[in-house]
Amino acid sequence: MEIQELTERVERESVAVRSITAELEKVIVGQQGLIDRLLIGILCDGHLLIEGLPGLAKTTAVKRLAAIIDLSFQRIQFTPDLLPADITGTQIFRPDTSDFEVKKGPIFHNIILADEINRAPAKVQSALLEAMQEKQVTVGDETFMLPLPFLVLATQNPIEQEGTYPLPEAQVDRFMLKIKIDYPGESEEKEIMKRVYSGIDEISVEKVDFSVIASAKKLVGSIHMEEKLMDYIVRIVNTTRKPSDFGLDLRHLVAYGGSPRASIYLGLAARAHAFLAGRGYVTPQDVKSIALDVLRHRIILSYEAEAEGLSTDDIIVQILDRLEVP
């Protein structure tokens, strides 16, 4: 397909997908970055990790998204006393048949809101890890496939908050994007107050048929990406692993760099970003715009970097500023 023809198709289909944005904006004030990233996750079948302090509409945004898209939805509140069986399901003995029957857990839905995911212990995270990676769940000696599409949209409070557990690196790497959200501005907060006082909970939802999303997902995979942009993505990720090879003195700040999933997801997310912008081709700016969300949870800082008060975002910005853009 020619790029011009592809762009015309993208312009048509991105309008339909953007109707989801309009529905989200009825209840979410500001947070345009969050809304765009939610759409990117849906378009790429990518799990999302949303981090922010309590009260910043993380849960509201995910619940609203699930209400708009015609898919099954389940919210799971993660707590310190949660057990793996509370998520995956358990075997129940039936006296009438003298046999065990599997009672499936809440994980068997298309969209899972894992609320405050970092409040649950390691055993629960391990159970969720199988579901996220393999799209399947094991209960007893039986394995069940999860309904497709299957997306985990998880919220977490900052790790410094009391009563939270750090997520295992293997699980964190399964999240396509880690989205950070901050407090709204004064004008936005005033608008939030007005909407709440006027009865925001009564706003009806205009559903978007999932066939629109399914068609858009196929188109996202066809978005044109030049070979030199793929090379650019690989260089960005490789710089997080071996910064000295690319002329950056960051080795003492980074303990571990991004995995190959970082390259895969950065390319996918850049394509989806171009799609939402109505373009049939990826630009370097698409890559740079989404790089922080793809990479920030895949880089592990050294103790020296933490002592200096640096964040993974600081490291990524340095890399993007220093690397030559194609």
C-alpha cells in the first residue's frame, strides 16, 4: 500500500478511534497524555501501568474506557491479604458428584483493572504474570485460555507510599507502557469541581463497537516505518545498556538497561502514536514522544544515581538529547 493511500485510510479510521477520546474527556479533565496512552495500549494489545498519587482519576479513566469499549470488564482491588486463587480461581468439591469443579476467578475478562497493584505480595504477582504473558491461567492441574483481547490496566501508588511492594522486574517488563500522572493545574482542578457538583456520575456513555478498534489495530501494524527509524530505536535501547559505546558517560548511573521488549514496544507504540496523529508513517518525533513511557520502567538505576536524586526519566532524556536523530 502506498504511503499516501495508507495515510488517507489512517485519517478516516483514526477519527472513529478518536471518538473514544471525546467520551473520556467528558469525565477526565486534562490528562491528555494519559488518554492518548490508554488508546495506544488498546491499539497495541499492550498492558499498561499507571502511576500517580491517590485521587488523580487513574481508576476513573480505566473504568470509563472499559465502559466505552464493548468488552467484558472486571476490577480487582489488590490488597496485602489477597491470594492467587482470589484472582485465578479455585477448585471446589461437589458432594453430589464426588468430584472437583473449577470456579473461575475474576481474571477471566477482556479488560482487567488491577487497582493498586503494588499492594499485593509476590505470590499474587506471579499468578498475574502468567496471565499477562501467556494469556492463560492454571488452576490446579488444568490450564485455561483467557478471553481475547486480554489487557491488564494496572494502577499503582508511588513506591515510597507506606504499605506497597515493589513489583518483580519480570512482571514490570510485561507492561508496554508505564504512565506517570501528576496533579492538575488550577484551572483544571476548578473544572473538576464544577463537573462533580453538576453530577458527573450521571453522564451517559456512548459505546464504541470493538470492530472499530479491531480494524484500527490491523491498520496500526501497517504504518510505514523507515529502516533508519528502526535503527534509531535499537540505538536508543542499546544506549541504555552500554552508554559508553555511544559516547555517553552514564555507565555509573545505570545498573541494567532495557530488554528486547523495549525495542519491540517502542516501535509498536511509535506506530500507534503516528496513527492517532492521522499519519500513515512514523517520524522521529513519534519515537521521542513515547520513549519515556516505554523505557522508564525497564531501566534499573545504580545506587549512585539514586544517591544523586536522578530518575530513569532523567537518563532517558539525556540519551534522547545526545543521540543523533535520523
